[in-house]
Amino acid sequence: MTEPLVDRMREFGETIFAEMSALAVRTGSINLGQGFPDSGPAQGVLDAAIEAIRSGANQYPPGPGLPELREAVAAQRLERYGLSYDPATEVFVTVGATEGIASAVLALVEPGDEVLVFEPYYDSYAAVIALAGAVRRPVTLRPVEGRFTFDPDELRAAVGPRTRAILVNSPHNPAGTVFTRAELETIAAVCREHDLVAITDEVYEYLTFDDAEHIPLATLDGMRERTVSISSAGKSFSVTGWKTGWVTAPAPYVRAVQTVKQFLTFTVSAPYQRAVAYALANEAQWVEELRKSLQAKRDRLVTGLEAAGFVAYRPQGTYFVQVDIRPLGFTDGIELARALPEKAGVVAIPTQVFYDNAETGAHFVRFAFCKKDEVIDEAVERLARLR
Ligand code: PMP
Ligand code: GLN
């Protein structure tokens, strides 16, 4: 049979997350691959979802999302970042950040346009750019003094006459970088100078460590008017299975992105919208406890990975650690990730798959630390046997 999949999707097989989680199940390994927490959300959030179902929030909600969630998102952006959005025209709800990003790219980028992405990039970016018939232009993040960053000249050099948009993920998965104000100023200057749309992925907005601070790109001079900001509840409230996200942007962008989104899924599960509205308004303290506990887990995992012989890049945000595998004598992260269950009973993500320049990323793999302490401890004990 001839390959039924359209040409532009042929480079995309099963996602690495699905492949590696299946491998973990098949081999009974500890799964530090796909990023999902192994402990539950706040009780109040669970109760809110159950109550929403019981009280009848079970039919189609409005296309742009429940007013109470749009209001909660607007209030959160205002309170946390001083960004003001009209809940009626500048906020709408999506099936996770993933659908927000997909809708934004499909709505704002013409076939043949170029989209800048920082590599390693989250896997769905490449796929939706391809679906849009657009071309991705990677700008590589490289470790400088233990932290992944970009070279401003490389960013500027990546812009061409067809560049339309830039995708900016901070806190960054998988590099763990939280862009500084100076880095964001560089990005903003490029956007202003070349009239680019910025699409931001802020799903780890609450998960920053030490003195790293999440600064939305939209707060920089001249950026609110050209930025489509995207976030979701999954990471902040430990509900990755709820797939409830949101977009904030000036009304014309919201109308454009909403035009696409309405034909992808029309709307988003009503009960989860209610529960997420509750979470945004009431669970800030719970999220702060999560953040603190993740910072301790980060340190626990980094210490263990270093003891096992990896070079570990201590992340400023997210719940992932990138490691360099070469000190242990390995050179190919994909090979190592596939062999790791047998070698050590642990699953990780080879971040090479998030690079266009595969040789730049070949020697990195990513471990997740959103897991119980005893799971992290057992994993690093097993990894210590790799030497
Ligand atoms: N962006 C990044 C960087 C992520 O790590 C994830 C994680 N799952 C997503 C987007 C998707 O978020 P959601 O589950 O809300 O679609
Ligand atoms: N965002 C999660 C990660 O990076 C997984 C998301 C997914 O499975 N698609 O691990």
C-alpha cells in the first residue's frame, strides 16, 4: 500500500513521549521520560471538577470558553504580571496549550512563511509548522557556564524576508532556561524591527527556581500588541490530563486564532474549565508549595545524576534536567535512551529529537523530576550502575 500520510507529516512518527512511556510500561522501568507528576492536584481543584459535573456543566460551553475561566485568566495575568486583557475579547480557552499553539501557527502563518524556534524545541512546534506548510528556522540554545542560552547574532541572522513569527518557550522545555530580561529584550528588538508575531509558550510560568523570574514577553515595550501568549493548567496545577489551556492576545489576534480553533475542537470540556477557573482564583498557595517541592526535587535529581557521572544542567525552571551523556562514554542519546531500560531500568527522553542540527543535540538526554522522592532516589541508584 502506498503511504497514506500526507508528505508534510512524513517526518513525524509517533511522539517520543508516547514511545518512551510505552517502553517504560513494557519493561517495568522507572519513567523519568514524559513529564507528568506522580502526585495529584489540590483537593479543592478535584472537588471543583466533580461539583461541576454534578451541577450540570455537561453540555457545550461557549466557543471562546466559559466566562468565569476567561475572567480568571484575565485576573491572573493582571495580578501576576500587570498585563491587562479584556476577558470578553482578548482571552479564550483551548484544549491545552498544544491546541493554542497549533491554532496560533495555523491562523497567523502562511504557507512558505518562516517561523523561528529555539532548539531544542518542544515537539509539537515542528509538527504544526509543517501542518501550516511553513518552514521552521532553528536558533540553537547552547550551554554557556552551565545554562542554555542563544547567541543574539545567530538569532538576528536567522531572520529573513519570509520570517513571520517566533515561538518563544520560557521557562524552556527541555533546556530548563528561564529567559532573562536581557534575552527577552533581544528577542523583542528582533520582533519589533522585523514586524514579527511572537507566540509564547508559558506553560511552566509558575515553575521557576531560586531567583529566576518568569517575565512574559508581552510585558516588554511594544510587545503586547504583537504577542499571542499561551499557557495552560496542566503543569501549574498537576492536571496534565485535563488539557485545559488559554490564549491571551489583542482582539484581532484572538479573532484570528479563534477562527481556526473553533474548527479544530469548537470548545473545551466544560467541567474542567470550571475547575481551572477555581484553581486560578484560589490555589496560588498550593502552586507555591508545588514550586518549592519541585526545587528540592530538582536538587535531589541533579545531585544523583552528577554522582552517576553525567554532566547535569541545573534548570532554572520546568521539571526537567538536561544531561550530557559523554562523561559516561556514550555519544548517542537515542541509542542510550532505547538501551536504558535494560541497562538501568530507567526511561529518559533523548532530546536529540528536538533538534534540527541533530549532531548538536546528540549527546543530551532529559530526565523529569516531578516524581516522588523515593522514585527519584531509586532511579539515581539504578543509574549509578551505568559506570
Ligand atoms: N509546551 C511545552 C513546552 C510543554 O512542555 C507542554 C507539555 N506538556 C506543552 C506545551 C503542552 O501543554 P498542554 O498539555 O497544556 O497542551
Ligand atoms: N510536555 C510533556 C513533556 O515534555 C509531555 C507532553 C506529551 O506527552 N506530549 O514531557
